[in-house]
Amino acid sequence: MRKTALLLFILANFTWAHAQNTEKELIQNTEKAVQKINDTIEGEGWKTKGIVSLLLNQSSFNNWIAGGEDSFSGTLGINYDFNYKKDDLTWDNKILASYGLLQTKNADFEKKTDDRLEFNSILGKKAFGQWYYSFFLNFRTQFSTGYLYGQDANGKEIRTENTKFMSPGYLTTGPGIYWTKDDNLKINFAPLTSKFTFVDGLYTSGIDQRTGLPYVDGDYFGVDANKTMRYELGFYTSVYYKLAIMTNVTAENTLNLYSNYLEDPQNVDLNYSLNIIMKVNKFLSANLSFQAIYDDNAFKGFQTREVFGLGVNFGF
């Protein structure tokens, strides 16, 4: 109803201005109408911003004595925020998505350099000072099939399917309390957090499709044989910190920690992401993305990923 009234307001102003037949009055009334819409949108409490980035890397060699292999890689990424704040209520949402491929001249298969789909949401109601009662949700998975690479008896490259979309998929959610200083620093504590790990039952059925051997309980992301989900209850902490290192250089840090009360609480899961953007101009930047994960149900050690390159950025 409010939007309809605004459109009628604009139409009435244009009609009136045309009747006056003066350019000055037309401009003045158009500016008033636009300002009215902007004030209304801001009053609804929503703020949105996002960046689409494309990182490209290419190498080419011809009669290069020192050696080398032709290669090309590209990574497409999206970082989008849509947040609501009004009175004592806040609702912050972030979508992170990236996908990258590497193709080398002598390889039989292209390989992924990045594959990430993540959604974060936290709803807060002011408690006191800078503290809020909260309820959060975090969802993570990947877009396409992941492979383990090796060689057959003849030295030919082979690959074995290991992961895919929603295998694994992670859903973490629960109530808590969070503290925020401003949009650049937020800390959330959730002492009763449920964590769900989803997998494709093909991997956890009687025979492990990756090895051909009988499946062992918990061997695939902690999920037991003939199950497609693992449930955990534990303590979750998340920290978001964004800072300006110097002019046109920003660093965005995200740290998630999780301890499972039901099994090995001393084995704390860790997920840390760092995204550094070094702006050249409005559309070009050098981007560095780094991620470190520790989850003993997935791998007995640290998983790390790093991508660096010249980026083409588009803000919306």
C-alpha cells in the first residue's frame, strides 16, 4: 500500500510539473519524489550490499628451457549481505559463494581451486548495553563433485569420487547471546548448539564406494554405517572482524569454533577465513583468500586453502 501511494505521489508530481511546463519545476519535483522513496526504504530498516569478483590466472610457455606447463584458472565469487535493524531488533544475513577451476596442458582432468557455498544468519534482540539475545544459523556445503586423484598401473591419471553437493552438508543452529561494537566487530556465544552433518548414503552403505572395503562407523565425516546424518550438541562461538589495514586495503576475518558435548569435547572444530582486498580502482583489485579448517571427523589434521589473483569486481 505504501509503495502504491508513493507511485501515485510521483505520477501526480510529474503531471503537475508538465502542466506548469517548466523544466525547473520538473527537476525539483522529481528530486523530491526520489528522496521520498529513499527515506521510505531506509525507514524499513533493510540495508543490502554485495560484491561479485572474478579472479583470473594464466601461464604460457614456449621453448622455455627452465621448464613450465601451460595453465589457466578462474574463480568466481559472491559476497552478499542483507541486514535489518530497527529499534531493538537486528537480523544480519550473509551469503558466501565461490567456485574455481584449474586446467593445465598435460592434465587429464580439470581440478577445482575453490568450491564453497555458505549462508550465515543471526537474529538478535537487544538485552542490555551492546549485548543481544540471539539465534543463529550457519549452513555450508559445496557445488560440485570432489575427487581424489592418483595414477593407475600404467601411470595414467585417475580420479575417485569423494564428495558432492550436500555430501557433506553442514547445518549449525542454536540460541545464544552476542556482542557487537559496530558492523565491523561481532562476537556470538551459543552454549546449546545443534550441528547436523548430512551425507549421501551411497558413501556409508555396507561397502565403502571409495575403497571397496566394508564401511567403518564414523569413517565418512563421522557418520555411522547405513546412516545419512550425524547429530551433535555443543558449544559454538563465532567472531567477525573487519579492519582497514591501510588506504584501499581491507581484511575480513571470520572464526568459528565448535565443541561437541556428546563426543570428544576436547577436539574443537575450527573454521577460519581471511579475505584481503587491495583495491586498484572501482573495478580492479588484488584479492587474497585463505581458509583453514580443523574437523577430526573429516580429516585428522588441518585443511588449508589459499587463492590469490587479480580480481574484477562489481558492487551491487
